Amino acid sequence: MSVLTEQIKASLADKAIPEKAAFFPRFFKSGPGEYGEGDQFLGVKVPEQRKIAKAVFKEISYSELDELLHDVYHEVRLTAIYILVYRYQKLKSDPDRKELVDFYLSHLDYVNNWDLVDSSCHHILGHYYLNRNKDLFYEFAEIDHLWRQRVAMISTYYWIKRGHFEDALALAEKLLYHPHDLIHKAVGWMLREIGNMDFEVEMGFLRKNYQTMPRTALRYAIEKFEPDLRKQLLCGDLA
């Protein structure tokens, strides 16, 4: 363990709140058979993790980040994720970005809960692959692995915000009938973001699928719709 990683872990431990450490296992479903099974928590708030990440992201090495990402504590891994995002956003050259992307992809096994996925993949993979071949995301969508499938869907957020909907819609179609509600929520969220950019594009997708798609995905997708239209869609009788 390096001096810097010791300092980071000590800083996180110093900010630990016992009540949150007791609550987080329920919130992040870390019990037996749940999606976050076995995860451990210090009880540190996100703003504290971000503050620590911002203080060290320029100097920390990839070997030190590797150590943090292997840590048993959720907040240590999430702090490492924030460090990667802050660093990526400051990089200017494609070789440097590719190095970080390759590191991130090689550590996806440790990006193993929805907050770790949602805090990083669209900032890193979404940006890097905006104008690149997107086969990787379709491969992730096909793998029977919850977090890689969520990475595939949430990475599209970056493209959606820039008016690129095609891959987001295709991945939403591919993942629409996934058995897990975390994917339903991801699909619905990205459909809602498409609607924020172009209402008719989202409605085109919903007209084809609203009667059969999982209710959780539909509710997320239409959260900001007018009440009458929401009711029509949820009752399956769109005019």
C-alpha cells in the first residue's frame, strides 16, 4: 500500500458515519442473494468522496488506483471512480484517453453497483466512443452480466445529450425485456432523456412498445409527461 492510498483510505475512514454504514447495505442491496451481495460500507457521504478525489486525481498513479478499486469498501472504490472521471475530463490527447479507457474497462469487475456505473461510464466510455465504433456496447448488452448491461445503457447518456439517439434506442430495444428492474430503470431513464431532447423520438419508441414493456421502464420514461398522456400510456389505451 502506498502512502497516498493509505492517506485516501484514512481520510474516508475519518468521514465515516456509523448510521450510514448501517443503512447503506440495505440501500445498495448487499445482502445474501441481492445484486450487491457481500459489499461493505464505511458510511461516507458522496460530497466527501468527491472532495478527496478532486484533491488527488492529478497525482495518483494507475497502480494506486488499481489498489483502490480492489478494496472491499464501496466508498473506496467509488472514490477511485471519481478520480478516474476527473482525470479523464482533463486529458487532452487520444493516447492518454485510451490509456484511461483501457484501464477502466479492465477494472469493470469492480464497477459493481449502480452508483459506480452511473457515476462513470457515460463520462468516460460515452465521451470516448461518441464518434467511434460502438460494438462494445452491444457486446455488453448481450452478456449475462447486470453491471456490463447497465454500462451499455447508461453510456448512451453522453450521446443522447449531443443529439445522437440511434444507438441508445437500439440498446433500449435490446434490453427492454431484461429480467432485472435495474435495467428497466436504466432503459426508462435513457428514454426520458431522449424525450427531453426530442419528444417525438421518444414517443415513436413508446408507441411501438408501451403496451408490453415493463411497467418500471415505462414509468421512468414518462415521468415528466402530462398527467393525461401518462395515464393513457400506463392504461395501455393511447389515442
